[in-house]
Amino acid sequence: MFDFETCNEARLRRDPAFDGLFFVAVRTTGIYCRPVCGVKQPLTKNVSFYASAAAAETAGYRPCLRCRPETAPFCPAWKGTRTTVERALGLLEKGALDHGSVEDLAERLGVGSRHLSRLFRKHLGASPAQIAKTLRIQRAKRLLDNSTLSIGDIAFQSGFRSVRRFNAAFGELYGRPPSSLRKQRAATRPPISSDTSGICGATTDTLVALGLQGLHAGR
């Protein structure tokens, strides 16, 4: 993770070279953004910086609906123990925790569950469960934006075990039900397609939902 001054200068410049390498959280609004976000710049005293979207959400911040942190570019560079984290992320992306436990995931990777959680904290600032939750919500957000699927279908295709859990998780993060974002989208533009190919079957290279671009800088 970069130091505070480096991050702050980059976000004040809206420097695209740092897009995805860190995220800007604003205490007065409870929202986190990409450093290139076009909203009015908050005061420096009110901002904090996080290495991943999941870390910002773990700290209680909601994604910005304007700059959409889930669309930040991804450029992986892994070494040492990060290789284990990379493998874990690939499995999480495929739904490893949608129907399994952290212990099951760790066993597939050949490490202990406590060690895996420590690696996630070290490199990502969030637990495997928190990363998986972020992935589910942001898969759902893309489906809300880009499909005509029902809320129930979106919930299950995103990896949630029930619509109730989906609504609760979405409301916790965005402070509103998922249907409200669909209404907001419908008021501004028509749905693109009900075809979900390439959205829920993404590869590790498309982990843009997590904003994990800063891993090469270490933590």
C-alpha cells in the first residue's frame, strides 16, 4: 500500500496511473471511490485509503455509484505467499464459498484455514468470507445493471443462497434494496441484455469487482 501523501496527491490529480491501485474512502459520506472519480474532491482530513474494495467495505464504506469501483482495472503481480492468495481468489470467483466453508477452501489449497485468513489479511486487508461477499454483491450489481433477470434469479446466479440473504447483504452495503438500483437504471437507460455469459463466469483476470490491483505494492 502506498503512503498517505502519495495516495492523496494522486487522488487530487485524479491520476489514471493509480486507478485500481488504491481506493479513497470519505468519512463524511461513508462512500469509497476510485482515485479518478469525478465527484467534488473531499477535504484531505476526511479521507482514508484502502488497498482493496473489500477492505474499504469491511471498514463500513459503500461503493460509489458514479465511478463504480467494481470496474477499476486489474493488473496482477504476485510473488511468494501471494500465489496462494491468487489461487484462492480464483476459487472464490468460481463460488468456492457460495456452497463451502473457509476450511474447505484452505484444504484445497493445502494450507490451514487460520494461515489462509492471515494471508488474506496481510495482502488484502479482508477475510476470505468478506472477499467472497464482495464478489457476490458486485456480480449482482453488474447483473442489475446489464440484464433483465428477476431479483431472485440475480440472487442465485450471484452466489447467494437465498433472496433474503441477498437483500440483506445488498441493503447493508448500499443502504437500499437491489430493486431500487434497477428502477434508477430503468429511468435513465434501457436494459442491455438478459444474457449473463461472461459476467458470472469470469476468470481471475477479471477480478475487477474486488479492486485488488495494489497487491504488487505489498502491505
